[in-house]
Amino acid sequence: MICKSLLSKREYHQIRIPCDLHGEKERFESMNFAIIGCGVIAFTHAKALEALRGEDCVLYGACDIIPEKADAYAAEHGVPHVYYDYHDVLADPAVDIVCVCVPSGTHGEVCKAAAEAGKAIVCEKPMEITPEKIADVIGVVERTHAKMQCIFQRRMMPVAIAVKQAVAEGRFGRICLAGADLKYYRDQAYYNSAGWRGTWEQDGGALMNQCIHNIDLLRWMMGDGVDEVMAYTDNLNHAYIQAEDLGMALIRFSNGAYGIVEGTTNVYPHNLEETLYLFGENGTVKAGGKSVNIIEEWDFRDGRGDPATIKMQFGENPPNVYGYGHTPLYADMIAAIRENRAPYVDGRAGMRALELVLAIYLSAARHEPVKLPLEDCATMDFEGRFGR
């Protein structure tokens, strides 16, 4: 796995894909990708794929149910094949990997159909919006032996790799408290750009759409196990959406540590920070910036490594909050196919962040602690929660 050893920034952004092919893998000598859903995030996917050109990676197709969007996207990125129905993408034998960038609540249907069609899958977060739907997707993916990568790109950023390595080496000792903070800004124009944004049927609010990346990091760093959640959510400044623009939660992890989540899209006039922090008996780390992209505090009792050097080596300045993580996730997907192994962030990994977000929603709605694992919960259960 990529996080087994600390990588320099240079090494990290120069991940190389194995090129020795044999047997049934020969059909992937040149892997053709097709984007399904040509909205905002699809442009980040295109840039990630463009960064891998020369590694037998081709952005082969673009699909959207709005023909003008598919046409414009294809023209901008030089995509040779355009589709207006994702079933046509799946029927094309030349397509090896589909990139699912449709609205969140429709991820599952596309992923299942892609797996049944024999395609590998890269799916944007969240993988779906109910545990039942995700379990259904995972069942189909595992039955068909499809490769599936979930987009939690924060895991691939140098800062996250450095912190995860410190956790794996036990440098914190007993971790007492960890937290995930996200203080962003989203205005009405953002929600008006796509009618599904901020709805319970297709999306969720600040926690599900923005903070879920940091929630994923938090749960991943803490060993995934969560026992109980107590939370509040509210909609204070976005009367035109159904879901929350503010969420706060207290988490009791299975390892005995506690966690705090704060997420909001009410910070005017622009994104302020996305921060991950871990406090242990032998170490303190705070990773911040606008996308967990810099190390602000790095202090361990063992004295290994110069903090100033660590901060310089693993910090980065991405052009936007999406960071550079999509490219290494795509690189890992190609390698997983060639090596016949699971991708770095598979379907089961993709389920855990969603489960925690839903537990926060449920606790806030019930005004009581909620125990995990969740068995029956969906975003649609909270329709009318804030009077809309």
C-alpha cells in the first residue's frame, strides 16, 4: 500500500504504473476511461487523467444526459467519443473503466450496471446515500469481481500519508482526542448550479457533500471502529436547500478515544479551513490549510524527525480544495487492475464515512446518542427536518 512508507512530495507525485502485462490483463495495455456525468467534479477527473497520459491511459469517452454538457466537456478535453445515455457507455467494449460523476443518489445504479457490464469503476463520494444501497453495490461488485475505487482523495495527499504512518508506528501512544473541522462557504449560486445539491433525495448537506472527506480521514486514522455518536445539525443560512449547513458531533471510537466533528458552509465569504488533529499521550499533530494540505503542528516525544523539515516536506499548495489526490487514486486503480488486487479505497472503505455521516444525522434528529453499526438509515428519512 502507498502509506507503508513515507514518500517525498516528488516521489508521491511521480507514482509510476507497472507496465508488465501478461495473460488476461493484456486487454488493459491501453486503458480507456469514460466519464459518466459532466458536472463540476468531472473536470477534476479529466485533469487527473491528463496527468497520467503516457501511462497507457486514455480519456476515451464522455457522457451526460444533457447533450450540450457532454458535447462541451468532450470538446474542452479532446474526448473522441460522446454519449447521452450511460447504458451506451457500458455497451461499448472499448471502454475499460467508467468514472461515475453523476448526482450522489444515483451513484449506485450506475456502479451496479457497470460491474454487471464488466467495467472497472471509479466512483465519486459518497458512494451512495444509504447503507443498504452501498451494501447492494458492494454485493454486485464482489459477485462480478469488478474493481472499484472510491474517491476519497484526501487519503492520498502527502500530509495524510505522513500522519497515517505516525499512527501506524504507534508514535502517538494512546490517542485521547481527534477531530475533523471544515469551515467552508457555499452560496446560492453553488446550489442553483445543480438541482440535486442540498436535497435529501439525492445529496445531503455540508457534512455529506463537503465534510465527508475529512470525516473519512478521521475514521481512517482512528482505526475505523466507532461505538457511539452524539450530534447536532441545523440549517441556519441556506433556506433554499433542504439539508444542513451546520453539523457538530461527539464520537466515541472503539479504541477508547474521542473525536469531534465540526462542519459548516456558513463561513463568509470563502473557504477558511479544513483541519485534522490528533492528540495522543506521546504526540500532537495538526494538519490544516484549506484542504488538510499543510502540517501546522508536529510534535512527538520520541524526537524523531525535525518538525520544520516534516512541515516543508509534506505540505503542498493545491490549486483548489480538491487537491492532487485524484491522480494517485487513478494511478492506483490502473495498478490494481494490472496486479489483480483490490484498489486502495475499495467499496467497503467507501461505506464507512457515509455510515458516520448518517449516524450524525440520526443522532441530531433523535436528540440522543446513536450506536454503530447502523442498520436502517437513509438521507430521505430526514425530509422536512428543517421545515423544507
